[in-house]
Amino acid sequence: MANSNRSTTPAQDVALLLIRLIIATIFLYHGSQKLFGAFGGPGLKGWHSYIVSMGMPMPWVSAILSACAEFFGGLIFLVGTGLRIIAIPLAINMMVATWVTHGHGFNVMNNGCEYPLCLLVIVVAMFLMGPGRFTLGALFRGIRPGNA
């Protein structure tokens, strides 16, 4: 399912890069809150406690997998290479967030699902579209001995 995006225009590649950068920022932010307690987040122990309070199965496994999906998913969205692989666990993570954690209606002001649902749709769209031409892998492919 390799996509070199040779059919995309430069404007579309810039658009895909912009989407990747903001999604990377969001997932790095929330993932680092859950894994490391950064930005006032709960850290892994606090995230585990929250998952226990929701009655999720295998709370330590769920906490680690969801926090890692967000943090490492953010890193991969940032570089672009491997996006389609990480999009699968990120989409699953956002499905759980949409229907389990925030499944209390639509309005985000009432703990509704609109925010994680939006992230889910963007992750799925990026899976379908691919990362565009501006990826770390494309940069390395362009730097060959004799090309510099």
C-alpha cells in the first residue's frame, strides 16, 4: 500500500503537511501528559487510575497502549514516515475515546465526543491519503551520494 503521492499537487502536499503538523502537536501533547505527566497531565499512574475508574479491561495494558499510541503516533505524524502503520492504533484509540470516554452526547462542553471524533476522522483520512511528499523518508531518499 505504498503511496509516493506522485499524483498530488504541491498545494496538496503542503496541506497534508499542515494537517500532519497540527495532529502531531495534539497527539504529542496529550500523549506526553499521559506518559510523562507533562503539561499538568496525570502521568502513567494517574492515567491508569482514570482507566480503572471507567471500568476498562486490563487497565495497565490499556493505559500503556493508549498513551504510547498518542505519543509515538504524534512523533510519526510529525516525520510522516510510517503514518499509515500508526494510523491504525491511533484510530482504535480515538474510537475508544469517542464512544467510551466521551460518549455522553456530541457537545464537547458536556464531555461529548466531537473532539475525539474529529481526530478519528482526520487520522482515518490521513491513512487513506498518505502523508504527502514532505516526509523524513522522502528527505533521506532525496539525499544520495553524488546528489549533494
